[in-house]
Amino acid sequence: MSENDANARFLRESIVEPSSIARARAHAVELGAAPVSAAVGSQLAVLAAATNARSIVEIGTGAGVSGLWLLRGAPQAVLTSIDNEPEHLAAARQAFADARVPATRARFISGRAADVLPRMNESSYDVVLVDADAENVIEYVEHGLRLARAGGIVLVPRVLAGGRVADPVQRDAVTSAYRSLIQETQESAAVLATVSMSGEGLLQLIRIAEA
């Protein structure tokens, strides 16, 4: 086992996931909702706390795993979660209820993100999580940066695409979109960008205030 593999395994096994999130994860797996890993979830919590988030948008509800992690870091925030799968939204509502998240802290919107996002207020959110329809990730990140306030953060999990992004031979649409997103944001003057390799990878973008 390489040093990187050993480090990744140690970190993965060291994370203690709250029982409410672990239950939501089990339900997500049953539904095929592909929740973020605990390694990425713990990062979401830290980043939400670090930004002192009060208003969060989540594109892709899953079964509530990522939303619970975000609110773990920012328990006073209001989370708006968008998904077009009614079953996933119902599972998330139940997961939030089981975790005793007040109903006033979560708003669930049923619909296609491409239809919902243009109607949302720009420069109004502290954190935007983009975790839906990987083939449309660049479009969703553009919306996310529009919605984020100056100094706000846009987060994109799974951005390493299971190692495919690093392999130049891989040229499928999703891999190419993630690769382009990483390259373009690294070169952009509008954001500060970095990628965490923990878990399945997490792209972090801070929107820079316009001069």
C-alpha cells in the first residue's frame, strides 16, 4: 500500500459520523442516492462553520446526508435543498426530522435545478453545494457563483471522478466537464480555488468581491 493510500485509509477510518447522518446514509444507499462520503461530509461541516454560514443552497438533496453535514457545521443556517426526485426529498425530510432539525431550518424544493436556480436571488447565500447532474456541473457552478455572496463559497464534491480526471485517456463527457471546471477555476480571477483530495475530492471556490 502506498503512503497516499495509507493516509487516505487512516483518515477515512478516523472520521466519526453522527448516528443521525449514518442512518441517513444507509437509507441513501438503499435508494441509490449516492451520498457524499463521511470524509467529504466532515469537510462540508468545517467549511460551513468557517464561513459562519446563515444561508445555504444545496443542488442535489440525495437523502439528506450532505445537508445534515452542512447544518452540523452551521446549525443556525437555513438550508434550501433542490432535487427533482420526490423519493429522495421525502427521505431527506425524514432524515432531518429524525435528526431533530427544526422545520424552519430546511426548505425543500422539488424541481429541476436548471429551472429553479435562475429564479433564486443572486449574491444571497454563504454556501452553495453543487452535487447533481454531473454532466451539467459547469452550468450549475456558474449559477452557484451568481448566488454566492462576495466571500461566499461554492463546493463541488466528486470532482476527481473516481480518479478519471487525472487520467488523460479518459475523455467521457462527465470527466471532461470536471477536468475543465478545475482548470478554468484555477485560472479565473473571479475566485480562489483549491481541490481537496480527501474522500472523492472536493472543489472549493471562494467568490472574490469585485473591485
